[in-house]
Amino acid sequence: MTNEVRVRFAPSPTGIFHVGGARSALFNWAVAEQTGGTFVLRIEDTDATRNRPEWTDGIIDALTWIGIGKDSPFFEGPHFQSEYEPQHRIAASNLYTEGKAYFCACTRDEVKARTGSEHAGYDGHCRDRGLEGGPGQALRFRTPDEGITVVDDLIRGRVEFPNNAMEDFVVARGDGSPLYVLANAVDDIEQGITLVMRGEEHLPNAARQQLLWPALGATPPQWAHMPVIVNEQRKKLSKRRDKVALESYREEGYLAEAMINYLMLLGWGPGDDREIMPWSEMVPLFKVSDVNPSNAYFDEKKLRAFNGDYIRALPPEEFIAHCDPWLRPDWDRKVFAQVAGLAQTRIAVLSEVTANVDFLFLDEPPADEAAWAKGMKGPAAEILGGYLAALPDEWTADALKTALDEVGTARGLKLGKTQAPVRVAVTGRTVGLPLFESLELLGRERVERRLRAALAKL
């Protein structure tokens, strides 16, 4: 065995790709890249009732989006846990033949009846019965009666687990199939994993695996348990309650670079006041021991602000290319290129570009009754009529602005007040691109037609 650092990311293909999983993958990826080690992708696909091939494809696609993939020399896999089932069964058999595990025929109800509590751990009833296995008999690991099991955690420090508080845990079912705790340890040993960095919820498993690794003839890895990611109510992020699917953020128009940057800061920081920084600058600074064990707050508003910063930093041609999926095929890209710079400064996610520019390409402005009600208040009709009469011969943004300013001044209104009905009449929105540049680009004929239509509707 070499001194190579080998980390792993081991998701189950049973649903959406959680942002918490993406954070775990990135932390491990940073270690692999920083040390010149290896990032092992292992798909834990042993739950045949829930696994789907498309979920596996989704995991690989999501990882590729955040920069983790086969094209890197640090990447290995994907391995599939189901391929290691023979080794799992051999390991279980060896634990039994070496006296490190025993068969147990107790049902949950029987344990409850003996202990008087459904919450009590297993009472060791079958420890010395000498059962040889069979249908309905689970294989339990023989946990030491005394002493403590120590998990030296790179994030949490020394964590002690009294052995007398750990029950003889099950490592294999009655049919011989392994449980997570055994399969995970065997896979990590087979794949030479030297650092297991995962979520805090797995810390109790680390105590069991700290016992299992030596029992399987291997030296335990280093452990690091990352903080839980919580929502605004400081509750653990839940796919049933929170927006946690990495795919949904991608589909909404978040840039991979912004997502990577933000996720890396959930529990870790570079040690200065910087937050916006590229991956290449974060990797040399990342230290597992610097990860904060306290809960990490997933602030979607802050992520959105990050994304807006990244969008504004894009070169113009890259911004235009990124926007393409949100523009209809029949929309003139040359026209969009003329207004792209204005949109780039105003959107926080790429999907917002559609509502900012659609009025340029539609025969009529979008019909938005809420926008109409908000924009067409008070002297709206008087403003629209006055502006129609005052439209300048020189069709430039400056001239168009001056004309509307004069309409408002004659009526004792500030420019901001007079812009609202004009914007809604022409663009269908209450907010959007700079109004007068938009009018210039639309052209006199379409602007006049839309102002008359709005006036008629009023």
C-alpha cells in the first residue's frame, strides 16, 4: 500500500442529487486534487427496490457539472457496491468463523419483552447460544463489553463511544445479505480508502466501523464528519420541505462556478474576508481540520447573490452563450446581442433573461394583469397620451428620455412616476431593462402601436 490519499464519495441512486451530497463531493474532491490523490466514486446500488439507472446517470451528470469527472487524473470509478457482494458475504462469514460475530434469532418483539422497552438496545441474549445460522437469524458483531471506542475525527476531534452503550449491531441479515455498516467498511477496505469524509449523521456508524476494520484485518482510515446543512429555521435540509435538488438550481440558471464557490463555504472558509473566489484559489487553502463542526446555513438568497456576481463577471460572449437555452429558437440572436449587456447587469439567474427580453421578440407585450394593475394607476392614460404626442423625431434613448421627462414635468410628476405606465404598455412588465434603450431598440412603429393599444384598453 502506498501513501496515496484516497477519498471516496458514495451516493445511492435513489432520487435527486442533494446539495448536501454535492458539498460532500466537493470537499473530498478538493482533498484529492490538493494532495495529488484519488477521488473514488462508488454508487451504493444495493437497494434494488429503489435504484434506477437514470438516477445513476443523474449523479454522474451532476458531478460533471460541478467539475468532478472522468476527464480528471484524480477521478476513479464509478464502482458499484453490488459488484462487491461476494466480498461482503465472505467478510461476514469470516467474522463468524473467527468468533467476532454470532447468529441471533431474536425478534424485535422478543427483545422488547425482555428489556421492557422498544427503545432499548439488543440485550445479548444469543451471544453464547452457539447458533449456526439459518432463516430468520441475523449476524451480530460482538461488541467489546468494556472500554471505549475512540474516533479521532479531523473536524470534531476525539469522540468517545463507551462500548457498554453500543449494542451488538447486525452486520448481515438472515439471508446473508450485508447491512450498510459492513458493506461500507468492506468496500472502503477493498478500494484502499484512507480518508472517509462524510456527513455528521454517519458519526455513530464510524464507531462501529472503527471496530469492524481491525476485525476485518485492516487499519481504520482517518475520519472527518462534516456539519449538517440547515435551512432558515435551522432545521436539517429536507427534500420534502426544502429546495435541495442540485438539478433544480442548474435548470433555473445557476452557474456551476457560483454553486461550487457557495457550497465550499458551507462549513469552511479561506481564513480571510473573501467569499467570491475561483476553485483554483480555494483548493490550495482547503484544510479538513479548518472545517467548522457547527451547522452550516444554506442561504438561498446569498447563493443567488453569488450567482449574480458570477453572471456579471462573464465575458459578453460567454454570457450570450449561457443564455441561449432560455431564448426561444425563433428569437433573433443578433437582436439579443444588442441588449445582452443590459440584461447581464440585471439578472441573478439565467432563467430571468427570458422575462427581461421577451418583449423585443413578441408581436404584443406579455399580458400580465398584476403588472397592469400596478403600473396603470392614477394619471396613466394622460401620461400615455401625452407621450404619444411628444415622441421625438430623433429616435435615441436620450431623446426618448427627455421627451417623457417633459411630459411628467408639465404635470408635476417625476420621471420615475411617468415611466411606470410606459414600461407596462411597451414591455408588459413593471421591471426590466432600461426603459429608453428598450424603446430605441423596439423602434417607433412598435412603440407607438403598443402605447395606443394600452391607451385604448384604459
